[in-house]
Amino acid sequence: MQTSALSRYIGLIPSSVMIGAFFVIPFVLILLTSVSTPTDDGGYATSFDLQHFERFLTWFYIERALFSAGLCALIAVLSLLIAYPFTYFLTNFPPRTQTYWLIYILAQLSLSEVLIAFSWQILLSRTAGVANILVWIGVIEKSFAMTPSAGAVVAALVYLTVPFSVLLLFPALSRLDKSLIEASRTLGASPLRTFFTVVVPVTRPAIISGGVTVFVLTLGAIIVPQVLGKPEHWTLSVLITDQAIFNFNMPFASALAVVLLVLSATVIWLVTKFSGKKA
Amino acid sequence: MPGLSIKNVTKNFGTVTAVKDVNLQFNTGEMICFLGPSGCGKTTLLRMIAGLDDPTSGAIRFEDQDLTGVPVHQRNIGMVFQSFALFPHLNVGENISYAMRIRGHSRSECEDRARQLLDMVHLPGLEDRKISQLSGGQRQRVAIARALALNPQVFLLDEPMSALDANLREVMQIELRKLQQELGITTVVVTHDQTEAMTMADQIVVMGKAQVLQTGTPMEIYKTPVDKFVAGFIGTSNLLPAKMSGPDGVHVNGVDLTVGGNTGHFSQGDDVLLMTRPEEVFVHHPSDMNVANSVTGTVTFVRDIGATIEILVDCAGHEVISVLTPKDWPDVKVGDQVHVEMPAAACSVLAV
Amino acid sequence: MPTTFSRRRFLGTAAATGAAALAAPSIVSAAQPLKVGTYGGFFEDSFKQFIFPEFTKATGIEVNSVAVPTGETWLVQIKNAARAKTAPADVSLMAGIPRSNGADQKVFKSLDDSKIPNLSNMPDTFKDRYEDGSLYGVGAVSWYITLCTNSDEIPDAPDSWAALWDEQYKDQIGLLGLASNSHMLEVTAATFFGGTDILDTKEGIQQVFDKLSELVPNVRLWYKDEGAFQQALQDGEIPMGQYYHDVAGLAAAEGFPVVSTFPKEGAIVDSGYWIVPEHAKPMDEIHEFINFIAAPETQALLSRNVGTSPVIDPALTDLTAEELAAVSSPKAPIIPRYDIYKDHGNWISDTWSQMIAG
């Protein structure tokens, strides 16, 4: 028994080491960097210096953090609003059709944020964008650029996250006991009523976890806000990139990254706590 | 009063015919069991009554109302699903009053009705329980209460006992029958369990291969099954190959027996099956002479379980079972050559 | 998109290749080729194609090209290498702000003026010296950031940076996205405060910021990706903005309606200087290389093939007036104040971010 227990643990060692090496150690380094203190020679030395966090504590950065959270929450909601009904209908398709759709959606995920951002830039441009179609069908008189704008950022981020949402919702919706829907129908609820009183509440855990995942994913988006948005639409992640890559202020970039991490952890914690109570 | 009627209903799923030209007619307030092996189309028929599936052709009516084409939620039906399909996100009370809430009844009305129904199904005070905290039997009662919340015209149950263990099943069968009689509600139960059907039904519809094989009261079906399939499906039956020897006689294993039951459309010389029920067949000790209407055979097994004694007799290669009460015990043992008495009244003939 | 336009594509692959170069052992001896660092991408490609072969032909010294990042990353790599007593390159290009930081930390080797005779061709602005007067940086290439317009949308190109503040161009302007690469503080100071001296103090910088923030409503795009802005400029989506003079010229030559104007306040001149990491060994070869690049022939070669402006008196070169106009202007340029980004870096960066975010 002893040996079998031991051999079980041995099997876990490689993955534990991997997780330690690739996730824990870098995080600890970020944490250490975020509280390091600048040295005279332009580098930074290990210490416990909160000046980078103090720098965060100005209205500008706090406002950016709140904006990022708000934007990502909006994206999560919109993404789910689009993905959920689609996924629900998808689970009612024949299995073969479902498979084709899932493969197609999975393939969408291979499109990088960069590719999507630049495609949308063209799509929303004055010279080559959809505005020309509007001119052609006579809705507007003169083509105009739709980017950079808040709408462009939202549209592209939603586009980016919808495939994720579909894949996150699919397991729960395909496992949904169809007799619950039938039961609701026999009890006098119309299909639409059933959708809202049974399908949605029963799959609430998947909606919540999907929403949180999309939220966190969107927090990490840096290309779309930069390429399609004005500076007022830049998220905390963009500022982190600026600090790390252009200003080479690693301690401050790390501090902002820690803030971002705390922000997402808080949201995840609040959501699970809040939803756990109600469910 | 004529209640539920099903006229020329056929249902195809692609190239597969699940229900083929079914015609049925029941009175209001009756309890009907659709009985048959899995895949016989009984559940599809039930789902068409509910409106969950649409017939490919034919019509379903209730009293003077044509239900064909009416959406599920506009039919006044209550249905209990095989899995019970209780809403996991609602508590017991909310599950039961769901239909009331959909119709816009007030909260207090809903709560009152839930309490009343819980009393009816003998689960008082469980309103606030979560579904996950209920046992299988409790779930079934809640599912029944929920289906009855709006006093439906038709009450449908799809294999309602299959999720319960054997003891509970028997209790619930009786309880459900009592409840149905109390409410006087037209009820259709789908089951593959003949005991269940026999226990509860006013009318049994035996189905096989997408078709209705026989409709009748439990006793009619038990006593006069239309064919060997029905006979085999309802209760245990002894079937011996025989030949019609006259209007009310058969020749079997070299002897002539008188048949008391209907010999119907058979004529002399037809090959038939002589059917008897085990409890109507008696075994006599080898020393008993002149046993009327009997065949001989060898005892192969004796099972004495106290209340009844079961004797298995091999009659020229065909097994005949006799179930006797202890007072009729002929004192035989395995290997004995016995006389198996098949009283004329117990005999009927079926097509081969 | 033509490779021409990615030459100043900061970081990205350049950073990666820079890091790879760092990892390689750099034991330098006379027998080994001279390791020369230039910005990865267009710069490195051009140097490899047009300059290094000429240098080898002239001196017999082989060159090993190293792609380096433009930003502060490169300085950090040099510092890290110095701890191991090595140098990731023998001589390398470096931009203004990291050069200024590196000089503070004395991570560059002092050079011997006497071994670089061509220094005499060069104005003093292109010679970086330590406080003790010793030389550590020598101008290599420079380029201009001018006021560029789309001639279809704006037929009469404005001749002053002040046009950026003109309300008629609301939401029509593209500017570089960072304080330290757009040099808009210097532009504002030169345009409205009579020169960049006002930037000597933080209060002065604040005053300039106040003026600069007035043009924010006119800015449609604060770009970090040159390609995106150039596309928008060519298409007329964003008809005006600051952009690289030479690339704008190339676009015009290809037939796009793009005009590059040297404003009367001067265009921004940005430049790359040669620096020598302190543990670089082949000093003779290094001096020879720097001297070669400062030669009028080499500078002309660079102007013709890389599109950079000479860092020496253009009169010494054989560039025609037309060739010279393609890369520079006789007007006095606005010289970036790299020192302010070093002294007030965080504050400028935060204030800038806040300003552009409205």
C-alpha cells in the first residue's frame, strides 16, 4: 500500500514541477519586482518598497482599473448574450451539425487577437469598411470611419470572445436534461417562458463561470483596445505593456500586473460567493 | 362519457414507424395503462397525447375538443416524467406551484396550493426542501403533485415507477390508483411492468411493434389474451401445441381435452396452442386414476415457498407450471409421472 | 506592407533577437569579426546589404551583425552582460533616452577622439561626452519626423506645427502614442514657448503639457504601430499627423497623395548613436568602424539606401540637392530633450497617459 501511494505521487511530480516552474516562480518574481526599489544605476533592487503601488493610487490609474473592469464585464455580458441563445439552438441540432459548428468555432480560436484587431480596423475604416455598404444601399451619404471608437473596441472584443463563450456554454447546455424543458411546457409555459424560467436558471453555473472566464480573458486583451480604441479606451493591460516595453519600468509594470491580478481574483471571488449563495 | 380518443394515429421518425394506425377510445375518469416491451411505441403515443410529439397522421381528441396541433403549453395536461424532471433550481414548493406561477397566480395562492398538494401526496411540510435533498419516492410524489397543480383534464405518467425500488413501487402503485380514483381524472400510465398495469388500470392497452395488440380490462386480457405474445406478456402461461378435434375439443399429447373458453374462428384440424394459467392447473399424484381433462408428465422441479407451491412438469417436451395452495398439495416428487389436470373452464386456444 | 515601413517597428522581433544575441558567448578576439549592433529589421537589413560589405572591403575587417532592440531593453542587456564582464556587441546603435541613462551609469566605454578623424565633419550635437569631456557616443544616423498631410484631403499643407491645434482638424490627426517617441513636448515648446528651454523645469513641462492638452480633441489616433498610421494617412482616413520624413517621401514616390512638410519651427530630428559597451575588446577595429561610418561617402550611402539624414555637414557629401531634400532640410531642427524623460520619466509618462486618455 505504501509503495502504491508513493508511486501515485511520483506520477504527479512532473506536472507539479512544471506548474511550479512555469506559473508559481514567474508570479513570485513579478511580486518581488513590484515591491523592489529603484537603484542609482537605473536598475532595481529587492526590497519592500510600496512606491509603485502608491503611484497606482492616483485617480488616473484607479479610473483605468475601474474602466477595465467595467469594459470587461460589459464584454462578458454581451458575449454571453450572443453566445447563449446560439449555443442553446446548437444543442438542438443533429449531432453531425453540432460537430461541424464546433469545429468551425474552435477554428475561430486560432485567429489571434492581432489578426482580429487589424481585420476589424479594415472592416470599420472609411475607405474599405462597412460604411461603404451603407452608402451603397443609401442609408448614409458619405462613408465615415468607425474606428477608433468605443463601439469598435466592444465589437472586436465581443467577436473575439464569442467563440470562447460558446465552447464554455456548450457542455452545460448539451447536458441539460431535455425533460426539464418538456416538463415546463406541459406545465403551461411557452417555449420562450421555458427558456427564461428553466433553461437559463438551470445552466446558471455555466453562465457564471463562462462570464468570469470571458471577463478574465478580456482583461488580458492589449491589441484590440490599442488598435481600435482611443487612449480613453485603453485598459490596464495596455498600460502594463507601455510600462514594461516602452518605458522599461518593470517594477511599476509588475505592480500594475499585481493590481490586475487582484482585480480579477476579487471579481472571481465575489462572483462565486454571490452566486454560490443564491444557487 | 367518451373521454380521450385516438383516431388513426401514426407516427414516423424518418423511415422508422414508431406508432402505426392506432385507434383507441376511453371514458372520462378511466385509468389506462399502455403496456408493452421497450420500443413498442407506448411512450411515443403518450408523448403525442401530451403534445410533445406531433402525429404524422391521425387525430387525438379529448371529449369534444380536438387536441391535434394544439401546442403543449395550451393543452390542459399534467405529466410525470420517467426522470421526474423536477427543476433543480427551485425548491419543492416552487416546483409544485410552477404552473400556477406561469399562469400569474399570486404568491399566497401558489403557497396554499403547494401545501394542499403536498398534503395530498403525503409530504406535508416539505415546501422549502431542495430537490437534491429528497429521496426517490419523495421526488415522485412531488412530481405527481406538480403535474396535478392545475387540475389537468388528462394526467400522463411515463414509466413513473421505474426509478423506485421494488417495495416502494408496490406502495406507490396502490397510492397512485387511490389518488386517481379520488380525483376521477383521466389518467394514462406507460409501463412495461404487467403487475403495475394489472394493479392500477381500468383499461390496459397491450402494445407491440408499434401497434395495439389488445385493449381490455386487466381480467379480460389475463383470461382471454388474443395471442401468445399477449399471453406471455401478461402473467405466466402454459402453452401446449394442440390440434382442434371438435368445436370445443383439442387433441394434445395423445389425449382429447375439452376447452371451456372461446374457440372462436378455429375449425377442426387447425394447429393451435392450448393455453392455461398456472394457478388453474392442478397436479395429481400418479396413483390418482381417472383424472378428467388431464395430460401426463414428469415432475422436474418443486418449489415450495410456503404460501404457494410451484410444480414444474415436463409434458412431452413442453413445460407446464402449476401453482397450488398447500391444501391441494398432491405429495409428488421430482421424477414422478403425474396427471396434470386442466379443467375445461381453464383452457383456451390461441393461434400458433 | 513593404518592409520599408517596418524599420522602426520597435521591439517585437528585435527584442527577441537581441536576447538571443545576449545568450551567445561573446569572447572577442582580433581574429573574430567585429560585432556590430543595429536595430533589428529594416536598419539591420540595410546595413548588412549596403554598409558592412563596404566596410570590409575598405578595412579587411569582417562584420558580424547583431539585431538589437531600440528601447531600454538593450541597455539592460548591456548592463547584465557587463556583470558577466562581457559585451553583447562591440559597437552598437542606441537611442537617446537609454543612451542618456547608460551614460549616467557609465556603462559605455570612452572613445579616443584622435582615432576618429572624421569626427571633425560632425557638429558637436552628434558627439556625446561624459562630464570629464571624454567621448562615449558618436552620431551614426539621424532622421526627421515632420508634419505629414494627405494632399487630397488637405490640398494646402500647413507650414507650422500650430496647425495641429487648429480646430478645423478636429478628430483628424495622428500622433505617436508615447511622450518619449512623439517628442510633442519639444514640438509644443518650440512652437509656443520659443524653444525647448522651458522644459528645464517640471513647472515648465507642466505649462507645456497644459498647452499640448488643447490639441487632444483633434487627435484621432495615438499610434504605436507606424503601419496603421501610414495606411490611414495614405487613404486619407487620418489626413494629418507627425510621421517619418523619409518614409513619407517613399510613399509619395509610389504615388500616394502624401506630403511631408518641414514646419517653420523645425522638424523633430531623432538619431541613433554608436556606443561601445564597457567590456568590448577590439578597440582599434571599433574606432575604425565608427570613423568609417562618419565618412562623407558612407553618410551619402546611408542617405541614398537607408533614407537617413547625414550626421555630418551635408556639404561634405556628394548628395545632390534633391537627394538631400529627400532625407533632410536645412531648417534648424527640434532636438529632442532626452534628459527630461530620464529626470521626470514616470511623471511625464503618467501625465501623458492621462492627457491622451482625455
